[in-house]
Amino acid sequence: MIDADAILLGARLAEDTVPVCTRGDLVDEFRRLDRELAQARMQAAADPRIAGSGTADLKTRMDDLKAQIEAATVQFKLRALPPKKWRDLVDEHPPRQLPDGSIHQDDKGPQVNNETFFPALIRASTVEPALRDETWAALLDPEQALINTQQFIRLGRACWDLNKSEPDVPFSFADWLRTRDSASGSPSPEPSASPSAGSTDGSRSE
């Protein structure tokens, strides 16, 4: 017999982890060296006489950069909100209405204020790290440039999916779900990249 009570009492909200690197300059340098390494390998393949020339130094520099990048990366552990907390958050950020009564273009998909909702959602969904209020203010302030636009969008999309997407389900039930009309699902919206949404203009990259 399946103990339904034990299963339900052991229920857990969905979680996800999103890495955020605060040293985009190091990532850019790593990518540049990676391109140089690929080019050196192509040249070595074309001319065996230069095989290994310069590649060892590139690998050493890339290993050093990789260690620095990992040290500058924060893992954001995200968790879906309880249903009431999710509904309350949505109600606090209704979609913007234009003078003619229509909904702002950016708010039609998610049906929330796309500029104010996602910063609040990211903060409410973050389990770790435990940040101080001033850190959150700086993190979501475009003037601080702690994270770039793509990192903000990635965090916002992950938080949205935790609350609006179906969790993975096992076995034949998953096959049955795939036969349903996919149009009934809620696609992941793109959090607004405007300054009030906490994005940056790309002064740092991953």
C-alpha cells in the first residue's frame, strides 16, 4: 500500500540554482584565451612542427582564470513560493494600464508589472545566499552594476519557471502530459531589461 499521507507530508517546493559571476572581466579574458587556444590547435594540426607551441602557457593562464572566476561566482539557490505568497506577490504588481485602458505591451504576457514584479520575485524566491537589505538594493540597482542584464533575466526566468512550470513527473504520466495541448502552458516571460527592473547595460558580462 502506498502511504499517501507520508508522501504528501514529505512534499517540497521546487528548487533551482543559478550561478552569478561578479567578475565579467575575467570571463571575457577566459573566452579570449579559449579562442586563442582553439586557433593554436588548428595551426598545430595543419603544421605538426609547431605542435604544442604556446598551448601550455595558454592552458596555465586559463586554469588560473577559471579558479578566479569560480571564487567570484555566487550560487543563487531559488525556491518556488507557496501558492498564497505567489498570489499576493502577483496582486502587488498588477499590469500597467495605458491611458486608453489597454495593458502595457511588456505586461501582456506575464500579466504583471514587468518592471517591478521580477526584482521582487527574485528576492522573495532566493533561499541562499542570505543577503542584507543594502546588498539587495545594490544588486537590483542598475547604477551599481553588480550583475548584468543577462544575469538578471536568467534569475527572473528561473524564478518564474519554478512557480509557473510543471515539475518533472515520472514514467507514463509524463508521456500522457506530453500529448496534452502544449498551448495551455505558461511560457517563460522575459523580465524587463529596463533600469527599474534591476538590469544593467552590460558593463559586466558572464
